[in-house]
Amino acid sequence: MTVTGPVVPTVATARDLDTRTDIHDLVVAFYREIVFDDLLAPVFGEVAEVDWAAHIPKLIDYWCRVLLGQPGYAGAIFDTHRHVHDIQPFTAGHFDRWYELWEASIDRSWSGPNADTAKSHAALISAVLARRLADLDWHPRPPVGP
């Protein structure tokens, strides 16, 4: 008898982040990880006091602009993060953990040029924020494993 569990996409079978629905699913899955993360949950919940009902649609719009070229995002990434950093300074550990969760969220279900762009763009934005806000020379850690 063969017992099988849920099908988890692999790099060979995973789809790319080609639609707004894909990006919605990524953003929701990623921030679901954030709200339960020991390091990041307090930053988002207690320091930034994020209103998820308002924030998630903005993030979906942002990533749709980056990955699909869709209009709709109008925000100020630096100003928003500056406000949070002024309350509680970001550390290299915050950037490491955020990127680790982002990359893992993508790799669990998506693969392709847009998935790669989502990771590289997130690394770039994180590096810029780390440098400008916290004077950190931050870069994502190389992946571990095969």
C-alpha cells in the first residue's frame, strides 16, 4: 500500500509568479509566517501596529507592480520603514530573518524568472533599507543545502 500526502510543488513542477492570484497567495503565506515568528512578529504587531486588512492589499499591489508591471501601488517604502526603525531600530537579524522567510515562501511553491526576480528585488530593497536606516552592510546569506 502506498501512502501519499499533499502534493508539494518542487522546482521541477512549481509555477512561476505569473498572476495576481499567485502574488496574493505568496504575500498571504509569507505574512502568515511573519505573524508567528518570534523575532519579527513583535516588530510588525507591537512596534509597527500593522493593520493587516489594509497592509496586505498594498503589498499585493506592490509586488504586482514589480513582477507584472501592473499599476496600482502608491506608497513610500522608505518612509514607512523609517518610522518603525525610529521606534525600534532594525538589526541585521531582522533583515536576515525577513529575507529567509521570504525566500522560503517563494521556494515552497514557485519557481521561474518572476520568482527569481521576487527574491532578488527583496534582497535589493532589504540591502538599501539596511544601509539607509541602520547603516548596515547587509546582504542575504547564501542558501544552505543542495
